[in-house]
Amino acid sequence: MSKAAYEVVIVGAGIVGAACADEFARRGLQVLVMERDALASGATAAGMGHIVVMDDSEAQFALTRYSQRLWQELQPELPDNVEYEQCGTIWIAADEEEMEEVLRKHESYGKGGVPTEVCSAQRLKHLEPNLRDGMTGGLLVPEDGVLYPPSAAWFLIGRAQQHGAQLRLGASVVEIGQGRVRLRDGSEIRGDIIVNATGASAPELTPGLEVKSRKGHLVITDRYPGFLRHQLVELGYLKSAHSVSSDSVAFNVQPRRTGQILIGSSRQFGVEHKEVDQVILARMLERAQQYMPTLRGMLAVRTWTGFRAATPDKLPLIGSWPGDKSLFLATGHEGLGITTSLGTARILVDQIMATEPEIPIEPYLPSRTAKAYLRA
């Protein structure tokens, strides 16, 4: 049985694994990244690439804002194919109840140093003329952005390789822990540090993880330059995103640099097949058309699905797995993996290298969810 040793072995080459590889390698560690499929072929390839600050909890706000700032710092180095655009997000209020949420978010974001603008109905119509009449208003968050996730992952892996990291694709890992990674072919690799960054598949390699798959659909249109200027999200999205059991859809559209429009979003639990669900798709498109009626006449060029890795408390698992000093997790990001990839990598490596992190790490530690499993 062949063996090789590395300081860090990262299993999973989505954007989170790529960000971790980049961070470890730039700090001088010997890194191997292993992926059973192609680079960035899972949730990273399926995601919208929305770099967004969220405030469902203090911990979520801290990680998303920290990560967004890291993306802003990295922007000058990003190649053109990453398509990073700071287009801003507008949270759309369809009624007075949702307008109250606009005011709450405005206050919450302001306390955290995030610039926002409360938009009247008239201001909203000026910013996005193709929204239907009758909206109550919205909240513009101008520092939010968008990017093309697969290219961002390729950039991060490439930068890691420039610092000596190795990438092995087509490597099917079947077991990790206690300083070793075992592959399906029977070979074994030793690592001082092993990082499980396999997204929704993480429980297959680390039994006991409270991570579940949440299926989502996306549609991209033909090119319609100038039709959409900002990422638009209905405030009802927050209600649907909070559901942990029922299927849901919400209005969520993104402008691409190409002039195409990316349309989401849907959430389904307990569904494992990758096929497009025509009922869910129809509901999702109908919801989008309720907000932007002229979407109805546009040509869709592609539809696809992906699986988000969801945790019960909607926070990722970042840090050591109790009972195994070699094993670390970087998973459970649900729909925020693209946004929080850089922050995840930074605080994970800070933990391991005993560097003082810029944000508290305690809310994301896997020990918060592992206690019941370890007692069993």
C-alpha cells in the first residue's frame, strides 16, 4: 500500500476547498487538494455567485461581511473571467410589512458599518424600471457584488499552486481521519491536517455531521443588455430561506456581465436526484414574472440544479472535529458558500496556526453540533 505525507490534505475542490488551499499554501504549508470529480463541479458550478451580506444572526452577519471585505481586497488581482462586479443588491419590499423589514435591515446593517439606502417606490422604479408597478420600496446595499464562481475557484487553486500546492482530480476518497485519507483504490495518504470541504457530501466522510442537502434550481436567459442593473431579491426570500422542511421558491435575479439574467431561486429538502423538477421550475419562473412581467417573453438558454449543504442553525461548520485532532471541517455553508469562502479559509487557518482571528470563531465550531453524536 503506497503512502505519501503532506502537512495539509483538503478533500473537495469547490470554492471553499480552493480558498482553503490558497490560504494554507500562502502561509507556507505543504498542501494537497483532492477531488473526485472536476474542479468546482459541484455546488460551486451550480451557484449564483452573489457576494452578499446577510443578517439572519450576528454570526452570519460577521462572516458574510468579513468575507465580502476580503473579496473587495482581492478584486484587483482577479482575472477578467471571474466577472467580479459590484452591482449592489436591492431587497424588494412588496408591501408595508416588508417595508418594515427594509427599515430593520437598514438599521442593522448601519450598526455593522454596511452602507445602505432606503428606497421609495419612485426611487426603486428609477433604479430598476422593469420591476412591476406597485412595489412599496426597497433597500439598496451597494457594496454587494456578483462573480462567476467556477472561474473564481480556478483562480484560487491556481494561486495555491503557485505557492506549491498540488491538485489531484479524479481521486475518490472513501475514508478520512486520524491523520490519513483512504482512496477507493486502496491507497492511503497521510496528512497532519485533513480538511473535509466536500459540501453536501461531507457526512459521507465524517459520520455524525448535521448537514443535509438542499436542492436548488437556476435558469439563465439569452442576452438582454441593460434590462437588469442590480441583484434583486424579494424580502419574502428570507421567509422561504428560513423554512427547513417545505419546498419554497422566491424572486431572486442577477445581472451577468454578458447581459444575461440569472433567475432563481428554489429550495427543496429530501430530494437527491439532479433532474430538473418541472413543477418547482414553473413555480420559480412564475414568481420571477410576478415581479418582472417582461421576463415572460425572454428566451431561457439553460436550466440546471445543484445541492446546498445546510445545517440546522444556518451557520457553517468551520474548525476541528471533536475526537480527532487531525480532522477539520469547512462545510455547511448552504447558499452562502461563494460569499463566505474567503472568510472560512482565513478563520480556519487562523485556528490551526494559532493566529488571532479578525472575527470570533466560536459560532462556527463543529463542536456545537457534534456533542450528541459523540455521546452516542
